[in-house]
Amino acid sequence: MSSEPRRSAGPQRGLIFGGVALLGALLFTSLVLLSSSVNPLEAYRLIFLGSFSSPIRMSDMVMLGAPLILCSAGLTLTFAAGLYNLGIEGQMIIGAVAAMLPLRLLSDLPVPLLWLLAFACGAAGGAAWALLAGGLRIGLRVNEIFAGLGLNFLASGIALYLVLGPWRRVGQASSSGTQPLPTDVWLPTLDKLRLAPAAPIIALLALALIWFAVTRTRWGLELRAVGMNPQAAGRMGIPATRRLAESFAACGAMAGLAGTIQVLGVFHQLIPSISSGIGLLALLVVLLVRANPVWVLPVAAAFAIFTVGSLQMPLALGADSSIAGVLQGAIVLFALLGRGLSMRK
Amino acid sequence: MDQLIIDLAAILAAATPLIFATMGETISERAGVVNLSLDGSMLLAAMIGFAVALTTGSLLVGFAAAAMTGAFVALILGGLSLSLGQSQTAVGFVLALLCTDLSSFLGSRYVRVPGPAVAHSPIPILSEIPLIGPLFFNHDPLIYTSFVLVPLIWWFLFRTRAGLVLRALGDRPQTAHARGVPVVRLRYLYLIIGGALIGIAGAAYSLDLKQGWSYRHTFGTGWIALAIVIFGGWQPWRVAIGCYLFAALQMLASRSQSVIPGLPTQVFQVAPFVLMIIVLALVNLLSSPNTARHITRLPVRLRRPAEQIVAWLSTPAPTALGQPFERP
């Protein structure tokens, strides 16, 4: 279950295969649309341009893009270390839960300090949850894919328990969410929109930091060396175990920040499905960009555009919005196909 | 007592899709290929199996369509990983998500539409036997098949020559190649057979257990099936025990809501997952060289049983599991 560290053959060839992969994915998605008697052109107009049809849609797209960028950026670290961090959904959930702690317990503090505490707790919670998967993998050789999946289910169980139990709404318990936070701790938004500028700013700063760490520091180099061959890296004096644990923790912290954004800027409460599948989508993003943070921004933005755009499908075309997932999955699948074909001797 | 028999019979029935899925995955992983697409593959097969059975009016055609769906997804996984050298994990994961969304999109018009289902058919005479009758012979044909499937797979893997070759594909592909076994071609074959069983597992939900289709019908169980195969150490019997244990825990989860009022029900819902992780960790801990050293320090009388327990618990994964095969 190791990732293949082979390099693709030059940027031009990569771009050509990328283009062909995109075309293949579009062709496949068109066939799926046609088989459900949906006009592909109409559908693509919504998927590609629907996010730009109104300021509200655009702000939704940004608010989906921000946590997606955070998670994808974090995953480039674990990918570089040769790990499949499928536990990222759970890390987001626990991050959101941890962010709720100061918001509930220390609500008398001044609001800016409360935000700072929430983000710090969110990052710490996500990192701790990731280290749990990391510890299972490093110490007990439990495959990180299965440890992560199990911990995802456990995390959503914890969130559901809190929502229905100790943190339930005053008066009635409802699985729809906890008591909403007081409006003064919501991340401030642009006038009449749901866009909280803090979210994309944090995401881009984190992305820049990770880009710098992976491509411009010795730490990043060592991380990639561990990803390619842990034994060889160890023999060269790189503390492989430590680097693996650090990549888990850093990725978890990013997921925790994403969870905190979901709490402070999107839902303004804890809901059971607080992660909204963003972690899984980020895994698709990272399978495309691999350990290269430069491509996270365009790919994550495109995926956010598809997802938000397709939300109008049921009303406009009477078709299910899951077509965005079909397109995203097909793009990654055809990209893998292209990579495979280009590596053929 | 009667209630216990009814419950046990219900557990045997509820585990049916898991049995098909885990047996398919066991075959595939024993041959050295991880089919991580299991969850999505099962969902897509459940949807297509239901749609086909509904339109043709034939359950058998529905099950065949589901099996073909699972086999086709496995074929794509094989093409990208076995022939084109991409990571089995990456391709399997993408296929899992893609098939899930495909099932939601293509299946939207079949959501909660009433359709055909496998009929309950107690076996005459046998079902009258006290205890055993209601437990094993008061189900439907699909569940009977799941009872036969486990010993069949065990027999094939460990008592036939073809099964020996299959295990060699996962353990010693180079050696198998040197002895003239077409490694890649046979890996395709078992990956596809495993995929077909996974497809049938999907139809077991939509055409039998849950009778119908809705979004993310089986959500989660596919991932559980993957964990159960590891939990069972790639041994058909132990994998089957894992399936029944999981079904029992789930039943307990739905019961406990009324039985123990103080306890949050979520504890029971996530218990199987936590248990799975603990067992995986325990098995790895027991099979480490450290444990062997500790055992040699035990008093002689305890050493033998301790060694046997460890040997029984620690069944290693197929050596070449997930590894690409490159011709020497």
C-alpha cells in the first residue's frame, strides 16, 4: 500500500495528459448525464458557472473552498510522507468539537481572544486525533487507512453524542445541532453575505506556510525522503518515525482549523455532519496534486466551484446534485489512467 | 429462549451481505490485491441490481447485473493497478467515492420505489427441527447460500491446488511466476470473482435485507467489511465469525436504547468500530518479536497454551498484499 514515488515525465507531458484526463472525465460524465436524460450542456453550465450566478453562490463557494484548501494542504504533508490519511474527516470533527470548548466554557472572554482560543483548540484537537491514528500506525502497525476510518466513525459518534446529550439545545434535543452560538462570536461576514473573509485568509496563509515547509525547508525534504523509503531515510540519519508523526499532527491541525471554520463561520453550532464530506473531497484533491502544494489552490477552487454549482441541479434540471462528485471522481480516475499510460515503457 | 433463537437467526440473516462482501475481499486480498472500492462498489451494485430486477421483473437477472457491476469495478481497479502500475489504494479509494456518487445520481429515480425481493422460504422438514430448524433453515435462498459460501471458500483456498496457487499469488508471486503461473492474469481473475461477490453483497441489501433502494443505502458497511477481513486474518472462518459478531453488536446497539436508559446509544453504535481497532492493535502487538520474548520467560506449563493463542491470533497478511508485481 505504498505510494509510488516515481516522477512523471516532464511538465509538458504532464499537462497534455492532464488535459486528456479532463476531456475523458467530461466525456464520461456526459454519458452519465445522457443516460439520465439530462442535457449535458445545461448541466455543465450549472456545474461550471452556477457558482458565479449570484453573490450568495460565490460566497458559498469561498466558504466551501477555505476548509477544502486547509484539508488538502494538510494532506499534501501526509501524502509526501507516503501515508493515506483517511482519518481526516474525523480530525475535522474533533477539531470542531475542541473549538466548541472555549466557546462554551469561556464565553465571557473578549471575542477576539475567544476566536484565537477556538482556532488554537481546533488545531490541537485535530492534531491529537491524527496522532492517535499515527500512534496506531507507528507503534502498533495498524494500517492508517483502517485506523483512520474507525476513528472517523468514532469521531462522528462523539459529535452526535454531544449534540443529543450534554450540548443539546435548550428545551429539546435535536439531532440537527447544538444551541447556536451567540451572534457576536460568529466570524464577521461581508454585508448580507455568508462570506467570512477570515476563512479564505486563514486558508491561504496556511497553504503558503505548508508550501514553504514542503518545498523550501530541510524538514520538507526529509519528509519526502521518508515517504519514498523510510528504511533508507532512517539509515541516512533522518528520524523517520518522528517525521511521520509530525506529518500526521500537522495534517490533523489543518483539518482542525477547517473544522473550526465550519463552526465559527459556516454553521455557527456543532452539527453531527460538521465535516460535510470535505475531508473526503480533499483526499481526491490530493490524489490529483500529490505532494505538490502549488496545485492545491486551483484544484480545490475548481472542486468547490463544481460542488456549489451543482447544488442548483435538482431545482433547475430535476437531477441529483451528486453529479459533481461523479465529475470530481472521474477527473481523478482519468488522471490516474493518464499517469499510468505516461509511465509505460 | 425462543426470543434468543429469533435474535440469533436475525443476526445470521443480517450478516449475509457482509459475508458475501468479506468473502469476495478475502479472495482478492489472498491473491495480493486490495479492493478498496468495496463500499462504493457495493452501493452501485445494490442500485443497479435493484433497477434491473425492477425493470425485468426477474430477481435472478437483478443479482446477475449486481455481480457484473462489482466485477466491472474490479476490472477497472485491475486495469489501473495491475496493468498500469498505479497504487491500489489510490485507485480503490477514488472508485469507492465515484461509485457512491454514481449510485446516488443514477439511482435517484428508484429511491424508495417498491420492488421485488427474495421470498422467505423455509426448508420443509429441516425447518421443523427444534433449535437448529428456526436458526438455520428458516430463511431465504440467499442466506442459505451465504452459509454454504464460507466453507466453500475455505475448501477452495486450503484444499485445492488452484487455491494453493491463489495463495501463492499473494504470498510469493515471484516464486509462482518462476513456476510458470501467469501471476497478473490470475490476479485479474480472482479480483474480478471477488468483485462479483461484492456486487452480490450489494444486491443482498437492495433485493433482500432492506428491500429497495435509497441514497447511500449501505453507507459504512463496505468499509467495515474491509476491516473485518483484516480482523479475521484472511481466514474464511474467522472472517465469517467477525461478520456475525458485527451483526450481533449492531443488534445490541438497537436494543440497548430501551434496555439501558442511562447509557448514550452512540456508545453502542461506535463500539464495533472501536473494538475493531483494538483487536487490530492487539493482534499486531501479540505477533511482535517482543511478545515472543516475553512468552519464553513464562513458566513452562503456561508457555505452550500462550504460544498457541498467539499463533492462532496472529495470522499475517499475504506478504505481497498491495504490492505491484514486476516480472523478474
